[in-house]
Amino acid sequence: MPPSLVGYSVSLPEQLSKGENFTLDVLAVYTHSLKPFPEKITQADIQLLVFEGSAYYLSPYEIKARSPTIKLPQARIES
């Protein structure tokens, strides 16, 4: 594992039996991930932002479904 990654462990109250499933919700808050695009504009231009990051996380376990949700300050999205 690269040294820049941090690992966490989760302790379950009871051990899972073979074939049982467990759902784990992960909340990640990204700061300093939005950058102005273009970097400089005039007062008449509309300022856009670029998100630089990943909506996914690494896991040593098999993941059957991912449903990332990204909340932005405004609903207007260019792409």
C-alpha cells in the first residue's frame, strides 16, 4: 500500500457466517478539491470549477455495488 494511503478497520458486533452480507456506508468529505477554471476571468465571465479527486475508495474486500453521491453548492453542471 502506498504510504500516502490511510487504512481503517471496522469491528463488527458479531461475526458473519458464510454467505451473509454486511452493508457499510462510507462518508468522505473532500476539501480543497475544487479549482477555478479558467484560473482568471473578467467580471463579465462566469466562473467555473473543476473537481479533482475520486468518488471511489480502495478496499481490500470485494465490492458488489457502489453508488457514489456528490453534492455540489449549485445544481448547474457543465459536464
